[in-house]
Amino acid sequence: MRETCPCGTGRPYEACCGAIHDGRRVAATAVQLMRSRYSAFALGLEGYLLESWHPSTRPASVDLDPAMTWTGLVIEDTTKGSAWEDDGTVRFAASWESGRHAGVLRETSRFALLDGRWVYVNGTLH
């Protein structure tokens, strides 16, 4: 069991993204879904990534690089995406390391509410 959630909230994994990953809770906002997806990348949860992807843009598979380690998430900005809205965006910076290389992935992700659940639609890299 992980102690601290990879998403950066400082909360225990089981009470944070772990509850979303295992279906005990749904993401109430676009930011919560973004954090849960980041944690899924960090933990190698390919099934959750596909499940939380909008059907119109979902790839057939997700092949994560086992050599890549996600080391931090910063939410830089959000538009809409609250519990009472049906779409929103989250701009973030996700730090990574792979072997001797390190970097930061910057993206603005678009989310939509579909059948009462937030899903990732697509993103624009910066």
C-alpha cells in the first residue's frame, strides 16, 4: 500500500486517488480526474487510463514506458470543470525522469462530464 498519493495533495493514496482508481469514489471535478490520471500514469494503471478516457478519443491501448518515473504534478490553471459544470480544462506541469534524462510535460487537458462521470477528452502540449 502506498502512503502518500502521487498526485501531490499530500493525502494518503487510499483516501485520495486510490479511492477513485478502485471505484469507491468518482472524481467530482475535472481537477480530481486530472490528479487521478496523473497518479495512474505514475502507478502504471493502464486500464484506469483507458476507462477514464472519452470514448470518441480513446486509443485502443495505452503502452506506458516502465523506465519513466513521474516525479511531480503542478496544477497551473483551470477553467470551469466544477461539480456543476459539464466541461473544463486543466493546465498542468508533470515532471518525469527516465534513466539519465529528466523533463517536464506541460499540457492543457480538456475534460467532459459523460453519463455523470468526468472523462479526459484530449490535450494540447505546451
